[in-house]
Amino acid sequence: MTDVAQKLWGFCHTLRHDGIDYGDYIEQITYLLFIKMADERGVDLPKGCDWPRLSSHSGTELADQYVDVLRTLGKQTGMLGDIFAGAISRFTNPVNLKKIIGLIDETEWTALDIDIKAEAFEGLLEKAANEGKKGAGQYFTPRELIRTIVRCMKPDPRTHKEFTICDPACGTGGFLVEAYKWLVGQTKGGAMDRKLAERVKDRTYFGTDLVQRPRRLALMNLFLHGLEPEISLGDSIYDVPDSRRFDVILTNPPFGTKGANQAPTRDDFTIETSNKQLNFVQHVLTILKPGGRAAIVLPDNCLFEGKAGEVFEILMKDCNLHTVLRLPRGTFTPYSQGVKANVVFFQKGLPTEHVWIFDARSNVPGITKKERPLSEQHFAEFESCYGTDPNGRSKRKDLGEAGRFRKFHISEVKERDYKLDITWLKDESLEDSDDLPEPQDLAADAITELEAVVDELREIIKLVEKEEGVET
């Protein structure tokens, strides 16, 4: 992490003794950084809410003033109201609030390079996800994986004037941030004409999240990159979407089945299932423009669970599902260590003829936090095999049964009832007693498989009750 992030993070340990957890701390940093940067940029805030006034107070006056500032900003319209909606102070000791204001005041944030100040903030998010024990990781996808997906997908707003990018489960905004960073790299540091820059700033990046805190953090994260995105607060799979459609969708829907016992009642969902991730697949199919492309991170069970074949059958008739990437074991360490997952890539508008699968898991040592951390090198061969065409139409070579990249005709997929859990490499690492997964990983694998079985049993019970006319 940068020195700035390290300094801010170091103070978090002090605040924990004051009852402020990692998530609360990040949230309070969000509020204070915004107010400081608004002052540096000359942005007019409501009377009494400016940084000089806030930082001039101390003691109980400071604590009271901070509460008033948050309440006032939360009542504003536009992005101010979005960021500060429902904001409350978590500081019980005014001395600690004064110290954190002093730390922020030491740095002129707008004078920092965009990446440095944003990385300081993202460094805090990553630390919170690493060390928090209450599920902070559900909002965080490893940056190495996101960057690989973005480089393959090439989300380029220069393609046409109405080009849009969306993450319907955006968490703290990782996919949207990296999509913008990719564009900055393509334009040699962000050299764009005025019209493109204006469009990119507030009409290109869209997202949705179910929870207020990550949505707030996504807004702040993107604001630190000079963007003003539209991030909605809502449930992507239960709320009926509006008429907007998107050119590129990049997303990692939350894993697990918690809260998913009821299937959404949406006319655009052809397959009725309580599996959240499969419903996200159907949602993406709805909100993707014809010709648009998507990349979705999905746990293993979504490639073979009861209704998976039915969902992918429909998807492959409407879309070219051209690539599946099997991720290494432990990719989501330390957030969701035992989850085994994949990335599916598809383009809407043409039926699938071939599915290419890249196995980045078999005979690859599991990812660990310290000894074997995830790196971009884990995906270098995949990116080379994927090719330069974001829609998967680059010339590709089947590497055979001993290789990691294979092509399967749609007839072979159909024979498997459209289930995509296709493997061919013998994973010798699983037979090596010195390289077995950690016990918690094995337990997590078992839970994932049991959840899939439970979902299938629920579907069977529903069918039986429906046939017998029993009211549920």
C-alpha cells in the first residue's frame, strides 16, 4: 500500500479500541475525504459543511458539528445526497475524530496522481476485506482477476457515443474502477477530447448494489478517480429493470444461497429457480444490448446445479458463450477461501457453436494469502489463448488433452444437458498429500455441494406439491 494508506490504516487500530470496526472506519474516511477534496476543488457545499469550518473545531463542538454536517449533506440532491444518505457519525471520542481529520489534512489529495489517491483508498478497502470477520470480502473481487477480465473484454467507450458499462452487483466498484483505468491506459494517461471526457465522467459507468455501505464506497471510490457514475441501491434480481441496456457487463454476483429461498417473479426470467447466481445470469441476459458482451464470475455449482443446464441452454441459443475460465483453487483467498469458481464470457445475438474452456486450476498449487498469493501471472497463458478480440473471435488453437485450452462443439455440450463442468486434465495435486487443500477449504467445498443439493431438493418438493395440489 502507499504511505498515505498505511498511515490511515495504522490509525484504524487505535479506533478499534473506541468501538469502530473496519467497515465503519472506511465509511467515516469516505465522508471526511469527500469533504476535504470538495474544499480543495472549490466545490460549494451547504453552509457550515465546508472543511475549514469542520477542521477548526475540537472537543464536543467538533463531534456535534460533524453530526450536523452529515445530516445536512444527506438531505442534499444528486451525488452529495447519494454519498451521505443515512450517514451517521461512529466516533464516540472527539479526540479520535480530531486526529483523523488532522491525518487527512496533512495531504493535499487533489494534488496527488489519481491512481495514488485512489489506491490509498482501495488499499484501505482491501485491508478491511482481509482482516474483517463479518463478510467484507463479499464486496471485493481480487484485482488481479478483474484486470485479466477487463483486458480480455476491452470496455472501450470510444466505440460509439452511447457506449455504457454496467456491474449489477458492483460492491465497492472494483470492476468499474478497473474498466476506467484500462481506458486511461489506452488513451495514454487519459488524453480524451472534451466531449468524450464529459461522457465518460457521468454517462458511461453504471452499477447496482443491494447494500447501502458498499454502494456508498463505490461512489466514493469512483469519485476519487474523477468520475460521477450512476450507482443504484436495489436488488438486481428481484427488482424489474428499466429499459436501459448496456454494451459491456462485468460482474461477480455474491456467492452462496442465503436469502435465496424464493424464486423471483419476473416475466423475463424463463427459468424459475431460487439460485441467486443463475438468476443473475438471466438478469444479465436481459440488460445486455444485442451485440453486447458480458463476463460473469460464477461458482462451480452454477455450471452443473439442477437448473444450470436449462439456464445455459437458453443463454447459448441467444448468445455465443465462447469461453469459460476455470479459476485456480483459492482465488478468493482470504475472502472466500474454499470457493471454486469460473468466469463465463459471452456475446449476445448469435447462437453458440463452440465453447472454449481454459483450465487454470488443475495441477496448479492452491492460492494462499502469503506463500502463494494470486498474481497476474496465474492468468497470463489464458489471456494469450483468449486473443485480442473481446468477443472471442480471435484465431485459437486447441491444445489437446494434455493442454489447458480445449474446444467443445455445441453438440458435445448438448449431450451433457448444457452443463459446463467439463474437465479433462487429471489433477495430480489432489493426490499429493503434501499439497492437499486446507481443512477449511475442504469444508467450504462440501458446503457448496450441499447447498446445490438442497436447492435441487427444494425444486423437487415444489414439483411434487404442484402435482399434488398441496398449498405451500
